[in-house]
Amino acid sequence: MLSNENGSVEWSVINMQFSATLSDGLMKFDYTYGGEKIRVERTGPEAEQRLYLAGAEYVFDTEASAWVLDNYQFEEGRKQFVTEEYPQVPKPAVIQYQITDHLGNLAVLFSDRYVFQSSYTCAGNNPIEFIDFLLTS
């Protein structure tokens, strides 16, 4: 177990993260025997459950009591199905492309639709620029 003043992390027998205790809740992780993450459950004020199956990421909708497809990961990026930032009805699916460095770290993220937030931060507080433009054929 690894811990400090912000929380603690426990590791499983296959050397994968088993649980993380945060100041505002708990996160539990489930893996296959091969080490692939298949489920994350977070408790606390921002409670949610996520299921990962063959590139698809599902979120449990407590109101509908069902798993809802959130996004699908592919080699060049992902297809985002559920987004609340867009005023359109029905909500459009958004294709987000990513450019990574030689280590696989995200360098640039861009989309085929307008996104209201133009900058994100990742681990280490490094800014990620989000380039907004319409991709046309």
C-alpha cells in the first residue's frame, strides 16, 4: 500500500491498482487475468461506474438503471457518444483525434465538432491544447 496526506493506493496480486482512497471517496478497479482494466467504480459526491469492453466505454445511468455507451476508443482517438456541452438535440456523436509523442503521452487533441473548452491539463499540470476546427472531406 502507498499512502500520503491526499489518500492511499492498494495493489493487487497481479501488480495492478486495486483501490484508491481519495479525500472525497473511494475508487475500485477490476481487471482481467491478463491485466486489462474492465471496470472502475467511484464512490463519493461524484459517484459513477464505468465498464470497459473491447474499446467501448460504458457508464452506468442510475436514473435509467442501465449501462449507456459513452465512447469508443480506436487507434487514432475516440468517438464520444454522450456529451452535455452541445446544445443540439439529439446530442451528436463527436470524433476526437489525438496525436501522441513517442511514449504515448497525449500531445494534441482535436475534434470534428466545436467544443467550448479549449484547454485541458493532464498529469503533472502540463497543458493540452484542444484544436477546434471542422474536418471536411
